[in-house]
Amino acid sequence: MNPIDFFEAEDGDDNDEDMPTSMTFTFESTPEGSRMIHVTRFSSVEAMEKTIPGMEEGFRAAMPQLDALLEA
């Protein structure tokens, strides 16, 4: 199986302007292991400000599970 370098997800709910419009995840090798770069695009600064607190909580809960997910 070939490892992936990146993937992008687009928001499927066009009716909610507060949700991110897309998220890109890029994976890079480093001398110490690897690096994940996550870029989220929003429709406006206001949408970002409304969404970031919940996203931060979700990422903090998800990050400890990331190694197992990527190994699968």
C-alpha cells in the first residue's frame, strides 16, 4: 500500500455558511518522524471565529487517535 501525501475534503453542506468550505491535510517526512499540516478554509472571518472553538475541541479529542488511524 502506498502512503498518501495529502487529501482534501470539501464541506457538503452549502446551507451552513459557518462551516469550513474545505480542509486540506498534507503529510511530510521529517528527520524526527512526520509532520501533518492542516489548512482549513472558511467563507469569512466571522465564520472562522464562530467555528474555531468547537473545531479546537474536536481536534484535541481526535489527535491522540491519529497514529492508529493512519496505521490502518
